[in-house]
Amino acid sequence: MKTLYIHGILATALIAASCSGGDAKSSNTPGNAQPVANAPGSPGGPGGPGGQGGRGGGRSITLAATDIAQARRGMIEDAVPVTGDLQPVERIGIRARIDGEVLNVFVREGDRVRPGQLLARFEQVEQQSSAASAEADVAAARTELATAEWNLDQTRELFREGAVPERDVKAGEQAVAGARARVAAAESRQRTSGRTLEDTRVVAPVAGTIETRNVGNGEHVSRGATLFNLVRTDVLELTGNVPARQANQIRPGQLVRFNADGRAFTGRVARVSPTINAASRAVAVYIQIPNADGSLKGGTFAAGRVVSRTVNDAVIIPSSAVRQDQNTGTSYVFRINGETVERTPIEVGLVDEATGIVQVAKGIEEGDRVVSGAVNIVAQSARVTIIGGADTRASPQQPAPAPVPRN
């Protein structure tokens, strides 16, 4: 029994020693913030740079140069993203105004036309005859009016001499009024026939490009049939949808930066819808882009940003460097101060999601270095070693610790 008791005591002591040694070796930290072993003279060890009596509270982390960004001054824009297809600012359907046979068509798809240019011509024999008849009617009515007016003048002179009764004067006045009405009717028929004759010539109403041609030489078309579709591509328009919460930032005349076909373009907000779409809870924004040279085609997809505000001299850092406290929601960065990395609260200004930069209104200054990589840092103030660039800061007493793979 005495022998078993002694063996039990020894076993208990060995287990305790084993557990104590294991705890001393399992002090790894999450992510890249991994402390170096507590060997004498090493970071985190007795007398070492991060150990007791050293800096960093016993923590040492290794970062790549690509994980570091420097705060700089530059321009940042407060912008609302919009996307959509660029469409011609105006699409016009040119229709036949008369029934008849099309004798000649002078344009094809893709032709650029000027205002008043002849596009097609109808058979016009009937219309020419009608116009000539109307012109003859006008001439006859005017002759009749002239005769009635002369007779009225003669009757009035005879009435003044007492040779004719007053009723003859009244009859002459009525004859003149009737002749004038017949002249007006004849002139109206002349204008109508003249317009009909003009309608045999199909002309371009505005400058543009023929998008489609729906008629050929010798075809018979009905009144109202679409002969051509004409588009104005000197200005293209994009209809974009903006969330209702951002719509109040958009005003007509604001600058819009676009990327389309691998090139950059600028446009302006032309109109903003006064209502919110009930289904999408978005507001329609109409943006126009000058395209006088025709380099952009209708239907091109474009991604743009409506610029509502610009700051030209802001302190900016990558948005990947900004972190948020899970408890308070406040923003902070990990700033490199000498050979240590420190958590620094900041005040965020404008955020440009398209370019991935953030304005820092308070907290850091131009030239400060911050951690922008996707690293996990636990220590509030830890010794930092940067490798892979000119900014490497390994301790001269020892080689830089090997980098720890990121989670």
C-alpha cells in the first residue's frame, strides 16, 4: 500500500508538469498576429524586444509590404453609381402621308441625312392634276370676285344719282360677299392639294441616321405605313435607376463619368423622375452624353457615376484599411507607429466605392502608414516586421520571423 501511494504522487506531479509545459507552448494568436516563441533574447522572450520589459506586450507580427498603404492627399468624389444602355436621344418613325406607289427610294440603313433631304418619292401624277385644278379654281373665283366688285361700284354710283333702287345695291354687296367666299374655298383647296403634292416627296425632318428602311422601289404603300426609322445619335441618353434614399443627391446638370466600350466619357443629368417606382423603390434618372462624332453606338452598355460632391484635397486611404468595431460600430485603422502597430480611431468622410478609397476626416494625417491587407491583428500595440519591400524593419539582433499564412 505504501508503494502504490508513492507511485500515485509521482504520477500526479508528472501530469501537472506536462500540462504546464503544454500551456506555455500554445500561445498562438489568430491570423498573422502570431507571437514568436519565448526564447531568451527573442521577441516575446525574457529580455527580448517584445518580452517582459520590452515593447508590444509580448506580441510580434509580420506583414508583407503589400499589406501596407500610406495615407495621401488627393481628390475623392461622392458619387452614385448608375448603369444602363445608351439609347439615341430621339427615334422618329417617318410614315407615308398618302396612299400610292413609291417610285424611288434614295437612302439605305446607316446613311446619315440632313434636315429636308429627299428620302423617297411617290408617283405624283394624280396629285399634280389635283393641284393644277385647284389653281384654276382659284383663278376663276378671283375673276368672279373682281367682276362682282366692279358691278357693286357701278350700282352704288347709279344709286347716288337716283337711277336704281337701294335693293340693287344690297344685291351687289351680297354678290361680292359670295364671290369672296368662293375665292377662300378655292384657295383652301389649293393649299390642300399643294400639301398632298408635297407629301409625294418624303424628306428627313431632322438630321440623323437611317436605322431601318421598310420600303423599296415600286412598292405600293398605304397611308400611315412606316417607311423609315430615323435616329438622332448626336446625343445619347441613358435611363438609370437610383435607390430612393440616394435620389435626393441627384440634380439636373450634375456631372456623370461613364465607361463604355473601354473608354471614358462624361455626360450630364438631364432629368430626374418626380416619383418613386412602387415595385423597385427606385427613381429614374435620365442622363445625356454628347456624341457628335458618332463614336458611341445606340444600345451600348455603360456604367457611370453621378458626381454630387468633390473634395480635391482630402486625406485618403484604401477602403480595405478601414475596420469597424463590432460593439460600437466606430471606424478605426491599424496605424504603424515606428516599429509597432496601433489601433487608431478615425472619422470617415466621403466613401468612393467605385475606386475603393475613403476620406479620413480625423484620426490620421498625410504620410501615415496603415495596414490595408486582410490580416487579423489581436494585439493593441505589437511590434511589427515588414518584409518584401524597401520598408522592411527586421530587428538587427535577429532575422525577421517567417511570415505566417493568412487565414
